[in-house]
Amino acid sequence: MGAATKAKSEANIKTVENATCTFCGCLCDDMVLTVDMDAKKITKAKNACVLGKALFLSHEEEDRPFALIDGKPATLKEGVEEAAQILANARFPMFYGMSDTTCEAQRQNVALVDMVGGTIDSTTSVCHGPTGMALQGVGESTATLGEIKNRADLVIYWGGNPAESLPRHFARYAVTAKGMYTPNRKKDRTIVNVDVRRTKSVPVADIFIQVKIGADFELLWALRALVKGRHVDPNIEKRTGVSLETMKDLVERMKNCRYGVLFFGMGLSMTRGRHFNSAAILSLASDLNEYTHFIATPMRGHGNVAGADIVVSWQTGYPFGVNFSRGYPKFNPGEFTATDMFARGDADAGLILASDPGSNFTQAAIDHMKKIPMIVLDPKLTHTAKLARVAFTTSHYGINTGGTAYRSDGVPIELRPCLDSKYPSDEEVIRAIYKRVEQLLKTRKKTKGANNKRRKAA
């Protein structure tokens, strides 16, 4: 390589510091990305875990049409027009997804749902939806991950496997992270893992408690009774698989720690008991605050699924499964959640934003989605995009598009894009659809008013 060519090549290498990885709910914002601007490719992702490296290093913008209508290439304007016609003519449209996009796009999506009187649901309904229901019933004692890193000396993981799903959770926030009051890292902490099986997270723990499948609620309720000084029958071991002595030891550790935290995963929220399990662990943390400082917080999976809950909550008062057909928000999981509405055949149209339910919903739900006009916004040609009437190609948030995302603890993180994209952002497409639907509905209203006047005159 000649000196001039080498200099030109080096000049087109860009470094982006403090970038955010949007793969999981940790939203690690200490990425150092090396970008080859000529090849439009990320070549290095310093500080990224194995999942983050897969996200960054495999990123490659697909050369696709801006939109597909019935599988045929179309312009962005044509796609917007078709999508707007579908939503303007729908009587019970379902809007779903939002966990892998910016808060700005989520907010615009809520406005669109409100205008057409549809139903909005996020991927929360198939992960920590029961936790959202429990929070409304019993409340939450919580903290930021930064506070946990600096103060927690007892960390309990219950029903989750962060070693595989949130790889940097241990190192950045809870186990080996150096904190203000935990300067000796893991030596200053006791780590407990409660699960139905031995996962890759167990070797990190000082104590492993194996509970029987489907007995989390009973174990949590027994711990609550022991915290309150109530008698617990030793036969509880037959139901839970955990001895009374082990329970008492854990309770003593919880009551005598300086700062305790209960991280709980979908092993609680999506198994037998569901929102009762989540309510029980949140209540346990509340009980323990009579003796020490204790918090309980869910471990969220998708990059901005916490943001979806927060945005929908501040706009409607509810986190997911919200219906606007009566002109005001109604919340009812099971009735207004996406997988249920599609499976029952209630929805007559759908808009899927940054999600792929066509690959993981029930077969009954997928079969109905094939029958109705669907609109999909995604950087990739997903299973759902292949069955959609209109499929938009959008840019990737966090890599091509800036904006805001919420970490699993509810802390907003500003995204720093590193590569330009020829494709629009999710927010831009949703805004364009919103404007066109608004025009169609206003025209329809004027036409209806004029027709009524003619009838009265006749």
C-alpha cells in the first residue's frame, strides 16, 4: 500500500467513544467503536460483551427497497400512503413491539394509536408484563444500578441467568464491580442465586438455592413469614425443595445486610404464579425495609423495553395492553395484549414496530396476522415483514439513529450513532404515517358533515 493510499485509509477511520450498546437492558454506554467509513462497517467494539460484539461487528446495512407493498418494491411515499390507508380504514388495529427503538419513536407511535382509536402493546406483555401488573398492586422499592454497584453487600439473583442474557451485569453493576462502599468488589458482597436449575450464573454465587419448578411463590411467601417472625412448618421443604434451615439462614442474611437487592427475571414472571410471584418478591423487599435497606428490581432483556413501558405509562397511565377505542385509555391484559388479540382474531389490522412476533407468537396468532393487512418497520426482513402488506426498511437505533433509551433501572441514556444510513428512522416513518392518517380522517369528517347537510336539506 502506498503512503498516500495508507494516509487516505487512516483518515477514513473514525472512533466513537461512549457509544451505547442496545442489545440488552444493561445499555452499556462505555463502548469505544472503531468505524471504517469507506466500508461503512464497525471493525472494533472495545468493552463490548459477546452479545454486543455480535451486534456491532455483524452490522451491515442491507440493500433493500425503502418499502415493500405486497412483496413488491415501493418508494417511501407509496409505503406511507398504503399504511395510512390501512390504519384510517381499520376499526380495531393492533400496534405492537417498540422494545428495539427510541423513546421518540415510541412516543409518536402512542400518538398514532390514540388518533385511530387502536390498541397498543409492547413486548413487555410476553416477558415482564406480570411484573408491571404487580407494581400497580404492591408498589416497588427500587434504585439505580449505580447505587447498587456502590452500596449493595447482598445480591440475590432469582429466576434469571444474567451470565448468558446480560453478560456485563456482574462486572458493571453487581458482583465484581468496584463501588464506593464495596471497594474490594466481590469480597465485599455475598451473592445468592435462586433458580430451578443450575445455570451458567451459578458459579458466580456464594450460595445456590434450588427451588422446585413452580414453587417460587410458596418459597417467597415462606420467606416473608420468617421475616415477620411467623411460624413456618418444616414440611415446606416437600413443596419447595428448600429446607427450613436454608430459608432461615437466607432470612438472617437479608435482615442483617447493609444494603440488599433482589434481581428477578422471567423465571418468576412467566412461570406458574406470574404476577403473584412478582408481587411476592416486591412485597418481600418491602418487608425487609423494616430492618435494613432492600430493593427489588426486574432484569429486563431487550434494549429499550423499559423505555416502552415508561413512554406508554406517561402517555396513558398504563405500561402495556392499552386500548383507545372508547376515546380514552383502557388497560386489560389478556384482552388488549397482542398475542391474545391476534389469536382470537379481534384485530383487523396491525402495525409492528421493531419486533418480530411472526417468529415467536402462537400459531393461531400468526395465522390471523397472515389474514389481515400488516405494517412492519424494521431494519431487517423479518418473518413478520415477509407476511406484511407494507414493510418499511428503517435505520438501526443506536448505530444509525440517535435518540433516547431507558436502561433496565429506568435511567435514560442518550444514544450516539456511529454510521449514517440512507434509510429513515422509525420516528420519521411513524410521523409521516401520522400526518397522512390525520389528513385522511379530517377529509373523511368533512365529507361526512357535507353529506349530512345534504340529507337534511333533502
